Amino acid sequence: MSPNHPLPELDAIHRLIELGGEHVQARTLCRVEVGGKVFEVPSISLGNPSRQAPAIGYFGGVHGLERIGAEVVIAYLASLVQRLRWDEVLHHQLSQLRMVFMPLVNPGGLWLGTRANPRGVDLMRNAPVEATEPVPWLLGGHRLSAALPWYRGPDNAPMEEESHALCWLVQEELFGRPFSLALDCHSGFGLQDRIWFPYAHTCQPLPHLAELHALHRVFQQTHAHHNYVFEPQNLQYLTHGDLWDHLYLRHGGEHPEQVFLPLTLEMGSWMWVKKNPRQLFSRHGIFNPLIAHRQQRVLRRHMALLDFLGRAAASHGRWLPEPQDRDLHERQARARWYQDRPRRSQSHGPQPAAAPSPESHDEH
């Protein structure tokens, strides 16, 4: 690494901002200091800023060890920026859609090679959400010590700068629109690529189960040969402090008539270890493809998903279920994902009482 550019990912983001010119709007959401170096946490937005337009957000690098997540988001942003020069269809889509990118949420963790941020806090366990059912010990989030993985941070402390920046961007760019999607790119779970949706803090289904089932159906119809497992995270494990649960609940309390669907891409990093067992001896190898051609294959494979989600957000009116169809979608979704779980009372929006009180937690 060059001493002037210690993180190639940040350097790539700045080049894309310059290349995008007047088509992109860039912000520095916060700055993180580690080891005498100061890293920016940037965001890039393009497309229609009107609050009447739908929006999609792409996020990566929440966990510093999972470098491939940031690289997938940067690769897709690079594709869009290059297409701005010639792609009339893309310009038409951007006239109807807001696209937001936060490719590197945790640059300090990336620099240190740690899952957590430089203060030892796991950003995906840092939100003010408490699980309503038992969580796995340590993995589900704890407040014992920053020396242990999955540390949530001190009790009653403000959210970390990086977590707060992500939440601020989502509220600023995705909330208050008729429809919005978010995709957060991670790696490190199993032998298959998974697309997770909330909840992580409870085994109960989320209120927009019908909408997620409709999204899953159009993805199946248009990408019949995909290898993703589409499922709620709570089928795998529960956690405290999930950022996307926090944002989904908050959106439901503030904008109950609008739809916000946060998704997480969990790239199955065990596939890379299976093909190259020597990666087990590298901390980065457990979470990232270390061989160049496999990294390129991963970047290619997920571009179709990221592009589909952008199109789905722009075209949400054509596939969201009509009110008379929601019950059918919900019954089908429960049969697919929750067949062994009791049916809760009907609701078309998150329960306000379940939403965490944000006032004391969302300050720097």
C-alpha cells in the first residue's frame, strides 16, 4: 500500500467521485482516527433527489475483515459511473430513482484487519435493539469486553460514529419516500450465498412479509438459475443490536404508510475455503477470496443482484402486491419461511411499541 493511499478502497471511491463529475453528489459522513491516520467515511448519491422518487442504498465494509463486501459495492458503483457516459437506459432509470452508496462503513476496521471498528465495537451489534428471545452466547452480541468478538459497546452509550453515520444516511436518503430498499454486503456464512431480511432480534415475521415475498417471486422469475438462499435472518440465529432491525422499526414508527425493505447479502465464504483450504491459515482468507480469479468471479456474480434490486426499486409499483393480494402473499411466505411458527395478529406496519427509543442513542 502506498503511504499516501493506505486504503486502496478509499482511493478507488475518490476516483469514482471525480469520474462521476456533476452526476454524483459526495459527502464525508464522519472521520475515523486510527494509528495516527484519519480515514473518511464517504457516501455517494446519484439520480433523482425528489422525496417522491423511490430509492435504494448499497452498503459495504461494515466489518473490516470482510473486504469483499466493500469491493462488491465499489465494483457496482464503478459500473454505473462508466455507464453514465453512454447508457441512455441508465439515465432514464436515474430520472426516476435515487441511488445511494456507502461502500466503506468501517475503514478503521479494514485498516486494522478486524471485524470491529477501532474501538472494538461490532457495528452490527451496536444499535439500541434488544432481542426478545435468547441469542447465542457472544455471537448474539454482548457487553463483556471489547477484547471479545461481537462486542456491542458500553451499556447506554451513544452509537459509534460509523453506526450513527450509516443510520443518518438511511434516514436522510431512504426514509420518507414511497418505497426504498437497502442492501448491505457481507461475507462469512456457510457454503451458499444468502439474502437475509429482518428480523434479527425476534423469531416473529416482520410486517412487510407480503412485500418481501413478492420481491422474492419476481427475482425467482427473472433469475431462474440463481444460487441465493432468500430467507429471514432469524431462521439462522438471533442477535442484539442489529442496525437494520433498528432502522426498519424506526421507519415503521415514522413512516407507517411507506415501505422500506432492508436486505443483507451474506456471501458464503466457506465456498472459497473449500476450494482453497490454505485460506484457513489466513484471518482474511476465512472471509475473502484470496486468489485473483475467484475474487473476479465473485464480483461478476453479484452484479446481477445489485442491478436487479435497483430496477426493482425503480419499478416497485409494478410488482408490489395490491391490498387484496397481501393476504395471499403473506400466507405463501409463512408456508415458505415460518411454517412451524405461530401466526401473530395482523399488522401492515411495525408495532410502534416495539421500536427502540432513538433520542438518547442516535447522537454522536
